[in-house]
Amino acid sequence: MESLFEKLTILIKKYEKIILMGHTQPDLDSFGSCLGFSSILNSMHKENYIFIDIKNEELDTTLKQSITLVPNFNYIDKSNYKNIISDNTLLIILDTHLQERLEYPEILNDIKNIIVLDHHIKRPNYIKNTELFYIDSSLSSITELVSFYSKYLKVDLSPIVSTIMLTGIEIDTNGFNIKITEKAFEAAAYLVSEGADSILKLNLLKETKREFLRKADFIKSSYVYKKRYAICLLPLSVCMQSELAEISDSLLGLEGVEASFTIGQLEKKTVGISARSLGNVDVCSIMEEFGGGGHLTNAACQVDNTTMKALEKKLKIYLD
Ligand SMILES: [Mn+2]
């Protein structure tokens, strides 16, 4: 990784301003890696901004709570980013490599200098014409890469930022259980050494009783197919991708379940599936059949102009 870090530092130094952007419906891996990267840029005295709509009511509770803990970063969104960009602005994309998954895809019309750092399996429609494009799909979270870069540069991360980053790794590895590697623990150890606090982490991950019971209701309505696949359809008018992911995570903990699939209506005409696996079932290739992607153990898709029932039927055909 050292040659990557050398290259990154040289590139960063060429630019006057830097914008960090994660994916849409951000999670703590996306947001935590932006915070970590911003801390690195601050230590280099580089003017930098995190592109995220912090006032968006639809952000999940954990993220909203995290944002309140780190008010001292420069946040920008689509309403004001145009004021700061120039020809000498660099966009660093974290935790995705696809334009349509960006927090704000249209930004690519305005900024031509781009670095992509991701850990998802590379898809053909990746963002092209970049200054640097780096994917390591052996990493369970992109926060790990940012942690190693920070360690390499000997940056002092604040305990709060370290905690949010550690929570990002925890979420992306389903509690340090799935797709876990030595590197994930190494990054976690580094973040703890920078002051990451496990009690605060637990508090960030807490949910309200209402949320807990709501999830329990969905899990109650799930069923097991072919003795090894848990399938759950969310009986809601609209739900969030993160909700689907949380339910699939929980279903994976049930006895006998090797892979879990949660299907829900994301928008009026868009249905999503979030899939999880313990490792014997390649959920990435199943989600690719639906135009999605991800990892062997953690993948998702979004399909337009379909219904939940139709997707459920199609899913079962693939599982057969
Ligand atoms: Mn991630």
C-alpha cells in the first residue's frame, strides 16, 4: 500500500481544494472514511470539504447522531458546492466507484480531476478518466484504507473521528464477523490506539425501542426457503436501502440460514434487494443477475419498473 499512499500524497499536493464524497444513502463506512480523509487533509493544511447533505431528514439515525458529534468539518451539498470549485479542485470518491451510486452524481459534470478509492467488486460501468483509480476488494471497508493512510502519515485522529471510523468497520463487517480479514483488525487496533471509544460506538449503534420492534415484526414475517435461504419482504410503501441491509444482517444470525435476502420498495417504481451470506453462497453473483453488485458476502441491487413479488419470484428461480 505504500506506493499507493506515496502516489496519493503527490496528487493531493497538486490541488488547491479537495472535495470528499461517499455514496448515496451514506453509511458510517462512507461517512467515517470521509472524516478520516478530511483529518488527513487538515494535517496537510489542505482546504477540504465533505460533500453530504447533513440536513437530509432521511439519513439514518446512527449517521445523524454521528454528524452532531463532528460539527467542525466543512460540509457542503448541492446547494453551495459550486461556490468553491475551480479548475484546481480535486474530487476524492470513497466507498463507491459508480457514478449512479454517488451522493451527487451530477458533480462529475463540474469536476474533472478525480480519485476513486473503493473496496467493492469492480463493475464495468466504473467512473473513467480518473487521476487515480484504486479498488481493493479484499478490504471489508474503505475506512481500513483511510486508517492505514492516516497511520502511514502519522496523523493524529481525534477520538470521535476514530470512533465513527471504527463503527464504520463494525457495520461493514456485520460486527467483525463477515468478510473479516487481518487487515480489518489491524485498522481497528490503530483506531483504538487513536482513541476510539467502544462505549460511544455502542451508543451510536443503539436503536429506539420502536425501531427494534419494527425490525422484529419484519423478521417475524420472513421465511426460510430451501432450508438455507432467509427471505423477507417489507410490507411498506417506501423503505431505505439501509433498512433492508439491517434486516438481512439480522436474518443471517438465524439458525440454519446461509444467506439472507430482504426485498423492499425503495421508490415508487424501484424495488431493492439487500443480500448477505456467511460465505458459502455467492450473493454478489446473484445480485449481478439483477444488475446489482457488491461482495461475495454482502451485495445489493435496485431494479426499476418491477414489483416486490416479481423480484421474489425471480430470486427463487436463481436460488433453485
Ligand atoms: Mn463500505
